[in-house]
Amino acid sequence: MSLVRFVARRFRNRGNGDLEDVVQVGTIGLIKAIDRFDVMREVEFTSFAIPYIVGEMKRFFRDTTWAVHVPRRLQELRAASPKARNHSPPRSATART
């Protein structure tokens, strides 16, 4: 739990989420990390768990800070669209002759 509180402090001034809400969401990420952790991979648990905890917290803020409820699928599509713009085809492929 101290790992979750440590990560939650990064998000204490973000959005309208109460610190306890963020800790609860982070705990869900910790549980997911525990379920998926494999000792055979020889990776330190904290290095493995922190991305899961941070991911759950970011998802929480993304889902709760929109003024209008937008489905998660569309929110993820919006986040992926700038990446798609950076990978546009070469100009010669799009030019018409």
C-alpha cells in the first residue's frame, strides 16, 4: 500500500479526484500487477507494478474529468489520433498527377 500512496502523491493536485479515491484506484492497479507478476522474469516487483498503478490512475482521471461522458473507446481514439498524424504517407504517394 505504501507503493500506491507513493505513486498517488504524484497526482494529488490533478483534477478533482480526492487522494483516497486515487489510492483506491491505484490499489486496483496493484492487484492487477500482483496477478500478472512472474518471478521467473527476474524483474523487480516495484519496477513491474508502478506502470500498472500509474495506468489505472491515469485512466481514472481520464474517465472522471470530461465534462460530458465520452465512451473510453472514443477517448482512446482521440489520444491515438496525433500519433497517426505523425506517421503520414510520403508526399509522392499522396500527390495526384
